[in-house]
Amino acid sequence: MLGFKHVIHFLRDRWQRENGYRQVLKIAIPLALSMGSVAIMLFVDRMFLTWHSAEAVAASMPAGMLNFALMTLFMGTAGYTSTFVAQYQGAGLHKRIGPTVWQGIYISLIGGTLILALVPFAGIFFRFVGHDAAVRENEIVYFRILTLGAMPFIASAAIAGFYSGRGKAWPIMWVNVFASAINATMDYVLIFGHWGFPELGIRGAAIATVISASAQLLIYLALLSRPENNNQYLSFAGWRFERALFARLMKFGLPNGLQFFINMIGLTVFILLMGRLGAVSLAATNIAINVNILAFLPMIGVGIAISVLVGQSLGRDRPDLAERSVSAGAHICFIYMATAAALYWFAPGIFLSLFAARADAESFAEIRPIAVVGLRFVAVFSLFDTLDIIFSSALKGAGDTRFIMSVALLVSTVVLVIPSFIALVLLEAGIAWGWGILTAYIIVLGFTFLFRYKGGKWKSMRVTKEGVSTSTDTSLEQAGVE
């Protein structure tokens, strides 16, 4: 009885204390729901394409991941506004928040333009990859249209930092849910040709994504222009380009963007190499990864919550509170991911039945057993993915982005890309070897970030304390300069 009371007291304390379970969940739940809506959007997108044709769903993952990988370089940089906002919030420098967000928007303009410039090279790239002709043509079309939505996606990531960095995550959730609903609706209309629209297949899926991204940005800009936000944070009045602040955001944000980019490029190369095993293997791999996204993206929401609380705590010079939030987030993530892993392993049919519902029965009969094997590997590595999410997020909240970038480059190259090329291209090994290599890659990443976090160097890091720039920021705040 005493033991039970002790457990209850322990849990109540962990729930109620500052930066405990309650505070982490307060920020994480709307962010997890937000990322969950994105996961559902991607899931529905791939499901509709599976219903349309095997070639369409096989092409959607490589082309979509290449586009997203290119965007992550700029999204990770522009979206690092959240850490700046969190530390400014913790330090009470509210009028530096709006100008920081605008520097992120300027990064989105640069990124969107550069990605659009790659459109003429899409055909050359996908012909070099060497997928089946039908798949390749779909990849080229899908990629070219998706690039039109790059700038809105990146800008939305920068503006989302205005809310997540202050721990106000509900607006992000509602905007993402609305954008995801638009995407799903337009997918249904444009892929299959309903409501008087032509049947566009994979072209329709890409157009739906661009429409959704554009609507999302317009909503964010409307929210940013609200008078209460502008008065307190200069959310619109702070639109001017600030060279010193832009440079500081690039200094810490670019390594963050490069880490995302490297990870995504590594995973994209892995998918492309798996595609050399044939359209069936590629489709099965795409399905397994998309099922994993349903669990993985909501945990990104918890990771963002941890980054925010770490940033706010360090802004207050309270690394002890930062550690407390990381511990609480780790417990939450492990419980969630263990549940998801059990479902992947013991009940894969729950997820695969959705893809099979309207797909060609004969084609899906070949895909299904390979997808089941993939989900078993996903069940194993998803537990280690939790280490990656939690501890890399904690390091990002402090500003330890250069280390994260260096690890991403080394591990992605040495543990994922090179072994995948040797196994799948040179040795012509089976699909299980590919999944095994991906699992080893995630395990190495997770433990590397865990050991870095345990080293404690992050506790003394600050992104908002940068010599003259910081003193200027402080003097402007104290003077009330607007």
C-alpha cells in the first residue's frame, strides 16, 4: 500500500511541477495533433495514389522526398526562428520576436527561388536514377509541380516559430488541420476527376499539395498581422531586413537546415536505391514508410515542445528546468512509440488494409508481404528513433546545431548511403538488407545524440547572446524602440 501511494505521489509530482508532464503535454499535444494532421494528409495522398495506380504511388515517394529534402535545407533554417523566439521569450525581449520571424520569411524567398531553378534538371536526374519508364515519367511530373509550393511551405515554417517558440501551439494545429483538409479534398477531386474536374492522377496530387501550402501561408500571414501580435511583438512592424539578426539566424539555423537536408537526402538516396529492386519493392517500401509517418510525425510535435522548453529555460538561465522537460518528453515519447511499434509488429494488416481497399487486388497481393516485412523493421527502429527525436531536439533548443549537422553528415554517409549502395547495387542483395541498414542508421543516430546530451555542453549555449548584437537587442527592448 505504501509503495502504491509512493508511485501516485511520484507521478503527481512529475505531472504538476514546472516543465513536468503537464507543461510538456500542454505544448506537445497541439503540435502532435498538428503533425498528425500532416501525417494523415501524406497517408491519404499515398493511399489515393495506390488506388489510382502502382506506378503513381511508386513515383510519389522518391519525387516527393527529393522535393521535401530540398525544402528541409531552408525549412530547417527558417524554422529555427522557434528557438530564437523561445530564448527571447524566456529573456523577456519580446520586441525582437517579430523581426526574427521576418528574417525567416526572407530565407523562404531565397529558398523558394533556388528550388524553382532546379525544375529544368528534373528529367536529367530521374533518368539517371534508372527507375522503370512509367515510374520515371510520374516522378518528373510530380517533382516539377511540387516545387511551386516550396516558398509557401518554408515561409509557413518560419511563421509557425512565432507561436511554437512562445509555447502557443494551438494556432499551428488549427492552421495545419485546415490545410490538410484542403489537401485531402483536392486530392480526391483532382486525382480521380470528381465534381467536374479532369482526372489528373499524380499531377492532381501535386497540384493539391501546392494549393494547400499556399492557403496555409495566407492564414499565417493574416494571424501575424493581428494588432495584439504587432503591438507586443512587432509581428508586422518588424518586417525590415536586419543584417546582424539575419546572419545570426543563419549561423545557428543553417546547420539545423543542413542536418534536416542531409538526413532527408540520405533517406531519399536509400529509397531511390530500393527502387532499383523493382516497382513492387519500391511501392512496398513507400507504403511501410508512410505508415511509420503516422506515428513518427506526432512525435516531432513532442520534440518541438522539448526544444521550446529548453530554449525558454536557457533564456532564463535555468538549465535544470531544461533537463526536467527533456526527461518528461522522453517518457511520453517512449510510451507512445512502444505502442505504435507493437501495432506495426503484431497487427500490420490494420494499416495495409487501407491501401488495399481500392487497389488492384493482383498487384497488391505482390506488395503486401514485402510491406509486412518492412513494418517489422519499422517496429524495431521506431523505438530508437525516439532517442533521435528527444535528444536532438534538446540540443537544438540550446543551439548545438553544428554538432547535429556534423553527426548527420557522417552517419548518413558512412552508415546509410555507402552500405546501401554496396548491398543493393554492387552485391544485389534483397530488400531485407536495405531495411537492416536503415535500422542500423537510426540506432547509431539515436545513441550519438543521447551521449552528446549526457555530456552537458549544451547547458551553457545561447543563440540570443552574441556580443554586440545582443547588447543592441537589449537596448532596443529597454528603450521600447518600435
